[in-house]
Amino acid sequence: MPIIKLIDYTLEPEGAGNGLNDFSFSLFSGDGYSIQTDSIDDAAFFLKALVTLVSPRKGTYCFNDAEIDLSDYRNALPCKRRMGYIASDAALISNRTVRENLLFMRYFHEDSLLLTLDDHTAELCRKFDIFDKLERRPGELHPHDIKNTITVRELSKYPDVLVMERPEDFIDYAKFSLFMETVKAMTQRNLPVVFYSSDTDFIESFSNKKLKISKGRLTSLS
């Protein structure tokens, strides 16, 4: 059973991109897809479509074999909880502390404000040097601390899928090896990943399949 399945999808162009026309795509456990493209905008657009941040002009979106009606964003919230998304447009909630940002999805789904960080998330906070910043808000943080917080938030979800746009540009250089080590441990448990990267080591480490996006068309190369 595919974790994500896009059926007869068409995405209207965004920015300088071409959009994507009439394609289907299935992501299974253990897949590691790297993207080759002539349009960075189209690669980023496809990644956003995978995590339901954009809706198709036509097509069907399925997550864990359930069809999701994307005409109402609320229908996708249970899916988003199970997806890790590390990309240039990922953001924190500005009026919440780091701790609250890390717990926000749990607040929503568990309907409680009395939650604490689990041991796994706390350990990631220590590794990415944000444990001493848990009570600060994003406006009080250095940009690399914001990105580290987003990284911890997405990795700590125990996601069913991890989607990444140019992680080598997003992750603090000093933490990139740690990031790769953490993702490697997750993929060894068959976490599927889809990403666009220019980093040769990253591609070789996490890619076992390839997608090509060119002139508005998506094709599998393996």
C-alpha cells in the first residue's frame, strides 16, 4: 500500500514554474526519491503538493489508502501531523514559544494544553542547541535557531514520510552532519523520503530512486 498516492494530478503554474500536467505518483515505505529538474520552482511546487500545501486543478490525493478532499484544508490536518516537511517556506508560529511550536500539533490533536516534550524531542532539542531557548519566541531567535527549531519539530513527529527541499541550504552548516545522521537512522527503519538537493553526498546517501521534472512533466527514472 502506498503511503502517498497522487492520481491523474495537474498543478497550475506558480511563480516562474511551468506547473505539472497530468501525472500520477506513488510513494511506498523505503522509497528514497531524489528530484532532477530544469525548474527549481516546479520541484518545490511538487514537494508542496506531496504535503498538501497546494491543491491540484484536478486529481485525487490519497494518504495511507484514504482519499483526502483537499477543498477544505482541515481535511488534511491529520495527514500533516504524519508528514515531515523541511523547506524554505516552512515557518514557526510567531506568537508562540519554541516549546509551544514543538507541541502545537499535539495540542490540537490531543486536545490538551498540559503536554510536555517527550524524551525523543527533548534529546533532539539538545542536539540542535535549542533546549535553552524553549521559552523564547521566534522574534527573539537567531535565524539558524529558527531553522533548527523547524528541523526538530518535523523530525520529532515520527513522520510517515519526510519531504525536503535543499536541506543543505536550510540546515545550519554546523548541524548538517548531525541532520544526515538522524535522517539516516530514520530511513533505516524504512521511512520514505522525497527531496530536491544539489548536495552529492546527500543524494547518494538517501536516494534509491529518481524523479525528473522537466517542462511541466514528471517522470520516474528508476
